[in-house]
Amino acid sequence: MAAPGCVLHRALMRSRPGPNKVSSSSPVVCREFLFVVDLQRYSRDQGSSVYFPQAVLSGEDLYDITLTDGDCRLRVTLDPGLNRQVERNVLQPGSMVRNTSFSPTMAAQLPECPGASTERDRLLKLEVVTEAEEGGARGPDLDWDSLPWFGSSEPAAGPVVPLRASRSVFLPLWNNVDYSGDVWRETPPPDGGVEDEEEEEEEEEGRRPAVSVSELRDSFLSGRGGVARGTIQHQLIVRIVNKSHLMYYGRTDRNCECPYKAVLEVCDQTGSVCVVLWNSMCVSWYRCLRPGDIISLRQYRVKPQYHGERGDMEVSVNSRNPAARVSVLPESSVPPERRPPAPAYSFYSSKELLDCRHGAMCDVIGLLTFSGRPERIRSKDGKGAELLEYRWLRLEDGASDQPIMVKLFSTSQPEVHEKLHPLAVVVCTRLRCVRAASCFFLTNSVYTQVYCTGLSQHSEMSYRRLRPVRQFLQWLRRQDDEEVLSRALIGGFFMYPPPPVSMETYMKDRRGEPGFLRGAELQREVERLCYRERHTFCIQATVTMVTYSRRGEEDRSLFWADRASSLSSSSRSPRPSPSPSLPSTPRSFRPALSSSSSSSSVSPMSPSSSVSQSAPRPLDHRPGRRSSKRKLLPPETPKKRHPSVTMQQEQSNKTVILFEASMEFLENTNVDVDADDDDDDDEDVSSFVTAPLLPILPPVAEETLPMLYDHGHKEEQAAAIAMGGTAPPGRFESAVQGYYTLRLRALSDGVAVDAIFLPHYLSSSPSPLPPHSNTWASILSHGAFSSHTPPPSPADLIAMAAQLTNQRLVCLLEVCHLGGATTEVVLSRAFHLTDL
């Protein structure tokens, strides 16, 4: 039973009707603090609209929320009108809420599962408490799973299922590709329905297939033996060659409890075929099966192939009509003459990839030196409703100076993606080569799989014996931990491939349709973005202010402003000051700016929040950066150029981390130290000038800046950049300290947008940029300083900002919503309209 002080019990039970009284239909409000234990997403079905008669169901998702007061737990469905708070990551697990309003339950319509309340079933309204408002109130340090469900003292029994749709599984919060929940089995299910006689018969067969792939195909194409119509009882023994990601096909107009499928490319000695796992077979078997496994199939159907060559077949494996039998066979149990061939790999080195054709499939192995933050983009399936999660990886293999850039989307391996830390040895199979104008990268195919150190995967895969893998391990043994750590980065803003450096090329790529937005249109588009959704926008604008700031020292900045723009009431002609601090007119900036309690900053006419940009690439030139700011570094850290500073503590064995990584391949490691110490660039500390009144700009968002990889806290760093994660301010050392902020004024309607610009970091993009003159016009069009000449100092560049006066620009903005009230706005390119 509920504890005497149970907040939920007091709030909900007071609405219970007395004897001979009609139940109240009015909402019940709980004004005290509650804590969000969990949020579970699923797609609605045909009957979901019955539960929300007055709601407008504009999206496909519904959310069940688990709340607690510290004494018990309550599961209810979030009203669809509150979905936006989840989609923008305002409401999240761990949030504190108050003034929660619950609607009456329709008990007859609730499924029988743990947490289904018989008092109230829908959360109509709530108020998310911000950190500033918490006032020290925190969720109790309890094991939430040990708390009883509201209205029951009995322990939870049975699986937790969606409350408002006939679904048996939940979707991940941020994509439709990964699996979610404990119901997805890691081990094969018990074969309890097989009779002893069948077991003995199978053993007597000696694991010999009763039918081959070629025999099945011949029978299917000729229509013999009822292959195309009935169930196949004959045992088929095949090896898994490729495994697709999970494919979710749930629709709002269909009722299907588990709308999943997965495709396995399998083969035996006579040919290959696709095996399709349907519905609950995915839940039972998807995680258990991997490329290289030998499996036995019985009671399956053969159907025309849905995708692929016309007239071919596929093997359909379902849990009913008929209930298929699947088992994983040990390699030794299949006679050598009947054993299917091993999977074939096509490993490409970074040097070989330079000549790889567009669209080619390849496998790669490399040392991970940059692991980007997960982001999302809209799918290009015509509807654009689904958000696809991806991250950028930078791999090095020693075959060339060119890194291997991988745009890795979800592969239905969430436990592997969580381990993608720098200094891990990563193998990606079945990647597709994408060639751009001056560079290339690799990205997913349907069958892409990822393997990395830390999960003991490499030792179980056959590729570890291949020559390209052995050559890579030989290179890895010669690397030094400290030297690799010096360039290892994690998280932060990243952009690849780089945009064009001329307006003409940009217009050609867009087929003459630049898609210019007015300032107000930009505001609406930004407000539509969901959490970690990334989008590129284009506006025509002029630059009215430029500032240079150092992280943590935003109150001491260099800046220039166009007086004609900042003094709207002034009739004087524009006369920008050559002095970076503009001491003669400090007050002209105060009326044009506003401050915010959050990390976002919006000028009075600006629709979007402004945070900062960074690039994940370490650099040789770091204007304005001082080594004294690296407070997390041990005092014995050698002085190098900034990207070469390591966060790893000194160790007697300088290859401990990489040695452990290579051990998963069962290779001997002979260390050969070859460190590369670069001289540190001189720094221009005197360039900082404090003005009496400075522009009020927000601090840089933690999610924007790449972090120097800290091997001792790799799990914490990975959790900080993960979807829904956050890094405490100043917890980790940032690879980026100085940044420019450009205030853009839209030519169409005067809306102001603050965008971050980092030319000194984008200069080290993996794709080299052509040389240029380092004027403001050339720096903006290239998005970076010229790598062929020394870059101007921050003071010099601010002093040259008068070149921007009255210049009409086409600005490319990279916008990413970081959750809550924070939106990242990054200026990647700006072309003069005269270049058109």
C-alpha cells in the first residue's frame, strides 16, 4: 500500500467518488514536485484516437511517462499536446515537474500490465522545473525499479507494454532503427516446443541439410513441389554473410503488435538467398544472430523477393503461420563437405580509398581519433517525417595522411555505438563510398555492421586473420599513446564535406535554387527543429557586429560594430572605429542586445538562439589561446602545439591503451615509440582589450565544443555527448577556446541573428582548401583562414572588420537544436552578392 506521505496517493485518491456517487470527470492537479523516471515512445495505431477524443493527433508517436514521488511509481500516457516537450528534449528522464494535471481513466480500455493506473490514465498538463528553479530539490537517491506501482503493494509482474496502442515493443526515443527494452533477447530462445523424436532425428542427420539453396530456387522458379505455396519442412543449413539493420514498418492505419523486419543474406555451397525475419522473430533472434554464424531453418516459406532481382525468391521466417524453427549451429557440428563458405571481406586502406569509385562497397579498419556527437537529419523518403540519427567518425590506418571519414547512421547496434570512443580500433563493414567534388566519405548501406574494441568482438570475427587487418595491427603497434591522445577529440560541432568556396559553385550544386529565407521564415524553421536535428539554411544579410571571445572570458572580448546599424536613431553616416574596443561609443551596443538566463542569446529582432561553433579537427594555429587556461592538465605535460596536449596521465608504458586494443585480435605487441613533438605557436595575449561596456553574449554551449579526449573518463564523456546527455560546464577540457561571433542583419526584414564563426579551426578540415588572401571576403567565402600563409591575429581581424561595412552577403547557416531553449547557429560560408 502507499506510504502515509505519498504525494500521488493524496492527489489522486481525493478525486475517488464516494458510495453511490458518480465518478468525477474533471482533471486532478498535483502541485507538488514529481520526478520523471522514464519516457517510452511508440507509434499509434487505428484505435489510438479513441483515447484522445479532443486532441489533434498530428504526429505518429505517443509517449508513456513514468512518474514518482519517491514512494511509488505511476505510469500514464502523455497527452499528444505535450509531445513537443519530449521532441525538443525539454521533458526528459530525470526531469522534475510540478502542477501536473491528470485526466480520469477509462479503466476498461487499459491493458493489463505493470503501472497501468485504475484512477487516472493521461497526463494533460505539466510544468518542467528548470535547474534555477529547483532550489536544491533533487530526486531521491532510490532504486526506481524497487518502488511499488501506484495502488498496488505487489511486485511488478509481466512485461511493460504501451498503454494506448496494440504494440508489444517500444521504440527508442530518438530513432526507429535501434531496439529498445529488455524484451530483445541476447541469447537464443529455448526450443521448448520440439519433441524428443524430432531432436533424435536431427542428431541422426548429423547436421546435414535436407535441401540446398539451389534446389529451393529451382523448385521455386519451376513451381514444383508446392514450394511457392506451402510451408517448407526440409532443413536448410546456411551461413549468415550480411545482416541488415532493423526495419520498422509500423503505420497509424494498421494494427500490428511488432511491426519489424530484418534481412539476412545467407549462403551455402550452392548459392545465396535472403532470409527475412518478421515481427516477433526479430525480438527473439535479431540480437542473437551475427554475420559468420551457421544457422538451421525449418518450417519456413519461400516467397517472391520483395526487393532485389525480379523473379528471385526470399525465405520468410515468422513466428506463426507457420511458427519457424531457427537454431544456431556450432561450426564443428556441420561436416566440412557441407559447411557453408566463410563471409568474404573487401578491406580498403585509406590510400586505396583515394581511387575508390562512387557507390562502391568496402570494409575498413582504423584507429578512431574523432567521435562526433550524434545528430539527426530528416529522411529523404518523400515524406521527411522520420529523423535519422548519425555521427561522424575519423579513422586513421597509417596507409596515408588522408583520414577515413565515416558518416555512420544507426546500425541497430546501440551497445556498440556507445563504445565508439577515441583510441578504439573500429571495423566497419559494407560501407558505401560517396564522392563529392573534392573529397569523399563513407556511409551506411542496409547491411553495415560496426565492431569495436571493448566488447571482445574482434577476437570472434574471421576478418582478424586477413592480411589488411594484420598490416593495420603492425602499424598500430608502432604508435604511441601520448601522441595519439594529443589529437583525439570527442563531440562538438562538425561539418563535412565542406561547402563550396564560391557562390557560382554553390548555386550550381543547388541547381540555381539557393532557397533564401526571410528572417521571420528562418525563425519559424528553427522553431520546428526537434532535438539534435541539423539543417542548413540560407539568408541574405549584412554584418553589423563582430566579436572575438575566449571561452570563460566572454566579458573580455574584442569587438567591432557598424555604428549606423547599432544606432538606429542616429542620422550620422556609418563610421566604424578602427579600435577593437570602441571606447568612445560603448553605450551604442546596450539597447540593441538582450540577455538570457539560459545559454541562448537572442537579439531583440532575432528569432534564433545563438551558441558557438567548433570543429573536431586539431589545429596548428590557435590565436589567443594560453596554456595557463588548461587547468586540467598535469604540470608535467610537455608543451606542444595545442592539439598535441594530452589529457592522459603519464604512464610508464606509453602504449597501454593501444596495446589493450590490439590484444582483442590476439596479436603480439612490440612497442616502438615514435612521438612527434611540435613546437607551440606563440600566443597573442596582449590582443585582449576590455571596454567599459561590452556586448552581452551568452557562454558557449558545452555540446558545441569538441572535447579533448580523456581516457580516464571515457564513459562519462561518451554519456555527455550521447542523445539526451549533457556535459557539466567546465567538466572536460575543450579543444576550442577562442571563437568569433558575427551579428547578421537579414536584408529582407531586419531580423538579427548571432552566428558563430571559427576560421582558425575550420582551416584544418580533412579536405584541403585552396589558398587565398586572408581578407574578410576570402575568409568568409572559404570559411577558414588560408593554410598557406600565417593567419591574422584576432586583433588584426577585428581591426579589418570595417571591410564588412554595407556588404551584402549570402550566408549559409548550420543550425542544430541542442535541447530546451538552446539552438546552435554556425556560419559556415558567406558569399558577397557581387560574386553571383
